[in-house]
Amino acid sequence: GQQVMQIPQYQHVQEGEDFTTYCNSSTTLSNIQWYKQRPGGHPVFLIQLVKSGEVKKQKRLTFQFGEAKKNSSLHITATQTTDVGTYFCAGAETSGSRLTFGEGTQLTVNP
Amino acid sequence: NAGVTQTPKFRVLKTGQSMTLLCAQDMNHEYMYWYRQDPGMGLRLIHYSVGEGTTAKGEVPDGYNVSRLKKQNFLLGLESAAPSQTSVYFCASSYSIRGGLLIWDEQYFGPGTRLTVT
């Protein structure tokens, strides 16, 4: 079945440093979503990418969808303590099919 | 709108006991899901439903049953709890029908239920 892998599993950064997490799928995806889960909280939707090579920005967050639609990345510029949490990618093989979540990248930010 | 709510928030069971987790959503979503989250393993889909009266198995369905008798509710049952079912359980919903079209939406998650089986 479809597999979605994320690296790294953990990332510790100093406040102000950049952070990137990568997501790779074993199959071509129709779309990919990113979620953030704060410690003790529930996953919250961040963004959805649909087009090959798509790049979207949300303030300090930049999301990319690979040309082959098999990988994606989330980059945070100049991390802040509010960025702490686990970031998940989730991919769907076809539009409307259920999502497969990656294992997540847990980000800690030292002030 | 309350969004997605889950009851209970916490529960401790003894091995062999049964329980039902309730999920409710007020967004008129067609699809509902049950996930479990274990450290280092992300979110794994247990069962899901694409509409009232329908259910389907996900990645890890063994030991669980579900029912969706009403569109807004999705129940997850554990018939005979085992320590391996100790986990955090999240319910989610998505997919709206607006103007006769199926709109592909992100998943909205409930706050979770922390279950411990001793």
C-alpha cells in the first residue's frame, strides 16, 4: 500500500534558525496536506498543495510540492518558540481518497 | 459551531473491558475518520465512513468496530480492550457537499481521547 515517509523525526533548533522537514511518498500523489500539532493538542490543517511544482507561502512558512508529485517540503524561516510542535504531511493518491499520514517531524525551539 | 467534539477525554480500562468513544461534528461533513496516535508512529487510520450508514476499514482495524447511524456521529467501539490499544484516539471529519458538488476539504480533528488499558 501507499507509504508516506517524513524526515527528520526530530529537529532541535535555536530560535532564529531555519527548519525544514521533508515528505516522500512511495506513489504519485494527487495532493498533499500539511498539519501542525502543538504539544498536547490535535492536528490542525495548514495547507494543501495540488499542482506539480507548486509553492505556497504563509508568512515564514514555505511549502513545496515536487515536480513528480511524490515529495514535498515545509521550510520555516527564522523559527520562533511558537513554531514548536509536530508537523505532519498527509498524501492522497487520488482526489477524494483517504489520506495517508507521515510519521511527523517534532520540532523544538530553544529560546 | 463546536466543530468536532469527542467524549470522553480520558479513560482507563482494564484488559477485557469494553467501551465506546463518541465523535460528533456539526459541519455537515460527509466523511468521518477514527485515528490512533502512538509515539513515533504518526496517525494511523482505524476505520472511516463516507456517509451515514456506511463504514470501511483503515490501516489498523483489528479489535475495533464502528457505527455511523447518524451523519453527525461516528462511534468507535472496543469490545475487549487490550494493553496494545493504549493510545490517543482522534476523530476527524471532512468533505462537504455544497451546491450539489463534493467539495474536497481538509480534515478537522477533535481534541482526542487518551485511553489507557491496564
